[in-house]
Amino acid sequence: MSDLSGRGVGMDVVRTNLEQVGGRVQVESWPGQGTLFTLTLPLSLTVTRVLLAECNGLWLAFPANAVEELLIPSELTAAPAIPDFFVWEDHQVPLIPLGRWFQFSRLRQRLETNDSPTIDQPTVLLVVEGNQPLGLQVDRYWREQEVTLRPVEEGLPLPPGFSGCTLLADGRIVPLVDIPALLAWIRSQGSPPEPTSLAMSPLHASSGQRDLHDRECDQPTLLVVEDSVNVRRFLVMILEKAGFRVEQARDGQEALEQLQAGIPVQAVISDIEMPRLDGFGLLAQIRAHALHRQLPVFMLTSRSGDKHRQLAHTLGATAYFSKPFQEQELISSLRQVLQASAPTVLSGR
């Protein structure tokens, strides 16, 4: 202790900053022995580097320090006479296609994001467990990123093989893979689960699976056209919660291409200001096409002026909503229009 140190001013600053983020500092002293300062941070502030990958439409975060290398299956040599093995540096390495293990009871759509994956094809994450290399195959590899880990609390436990999650900047929640626990669970299962009804013909599905298939086929399908990822994802969430199936397009041009390709939809919800082809251009193209002329088109935009509203109605918009909008009003309007136009709405086929 001196005139320049030992007054505790530094620890006071530490305590203040810890309390601001929900942490705390605990001090314990023993005469003649010393003092122990214990700094506690919320688990939500744990930061690590992860590799973001995609499997069956699900984003997964793998700890970067647990992955030795990224490999492309097409560039690997299959092990002779041994299925699900490949040769890497003169070693025969087991290959585990995670898509066989991560199956879902309903269709998962391809992820929508403004980013592009680093490797837009199947990728093998080479890991080592007990000096034994293993390959975990995913559908696409996106990027390496530093993320904040968060615990999953409440009453719903995590499935085997996961230890938490992270929240990306765009609001997407990504589970964190606990590789040793995942491998232990896979070994305990013996063989991958049978494909779900989505991978079967309805003729070979059980009655419960057929009911699920039939219910999803009966749901009205909407096409959401919005260039903002966050707004598009919010719309998808509230529409699916209301019982609709939702397809997505990032601008009018992509929506037009989907309609021309025969995507079956019962209505379109479109923004106005978008790159390539804006909402007015999309609306004009839809009304000029014989197969889509009667397709209901709802304009959902931040443009609330009478000029834009009048132009939309002149071009044939079914309804016009300004952001921010009332969710129930939009849902109610959709249901009324779909119910009224059910016999005449063309699906684009």
C-alpha cells in the first residue's frame, strides 16, 4: 500500500461496470493470508468463436477450436469397400452426415438472408475425438464469427448434443453444438431415425403423418415480397402463427420469377421500395399476366401518402397497408379476401 495504490479506487470502477451488465464482485479476506476477489459475469456475456453451418435448413454453431479443417466431399476419396468413410492424409475417417440425424416433422424452408455462404455446397467439418478424426457433413458452410453465448433456461430442455445458443445480429437464434455430447448421442442411437413423412410418399406414411401432410397442403400459401430480412422474417412469423404457409422473395423480380416458375400461392404481400423490380412494377406485371390477373395483391409499405395509395389502387392492388400496421387487421383482411376469392383465385400453375 502506498500513496498511489491500495486505495480500492480501481476495484470500485470494476464493481460499477460489472453491476451495469448484471455481474457482481465478491471480496473475501483472511487475516495474515490475503484477499480473494471473485468476479462473476452472466453466462450471456460469454464470448467465443464459432463456425456457422447449415443442415436441413437449421443453422448450427460449432466451436471453432474444435474443428480442425473444412473439407469438400467432392474432393475427397471414398474409402474402398467401406461406406460412410473417406480417406484423409492416408487415414480412413468415418463420415457422419448430420442430415440423417437432424430431421423435422414439417418442411423447413431454405434460409433467407442477404449474406452468401462461404461454401455453397456440402461441407465436412473435420473434428478429432480421442485422437480419432471424424467428419461431420453439413449442407452449407456460412462463416466464422465471434458470438455471445446464452443459456437456454425455462422449462424446455435442450436436445442431446447442444449446450446453449447464440443470437445473431439479424435476430436468428442458433443452437451451439456440443460435439462430444452430440457424438455420444449418435453412438447411443445405433442407426439414424427413419425418414419423416416429408421424405415419404403419402401412400407409405402412417395415418398421423398423412393427416399432417394433408393439413399443411390445406393451408393457404402466401408470397411475401420484402427486401428487408428483418421485416420479412417478422411477417413470416406472424403469418405462420395465423395458420398460413409462406413463401419468400427478396424483391419484385425474384417474386415474378417464382410465379412464372409455377409456385402455387393464393395471395401476394409486397413492399413498394425494392431493388431490381419495385412493388408497383411487380403489381403491374401480375395484372398483365393472364394466369395471375385475379391473384390478390396486398401492398405493405412505409409510404402512407395518398399519391402512392392511389397509384396502387389504380394498378389493381387488393388492399393497401402502411407500416407500422395492425397485425390483426392484416390477418383479417387476408382471410376475408381469400374466402371470397377461393373459387376464382389462380395458383399460378
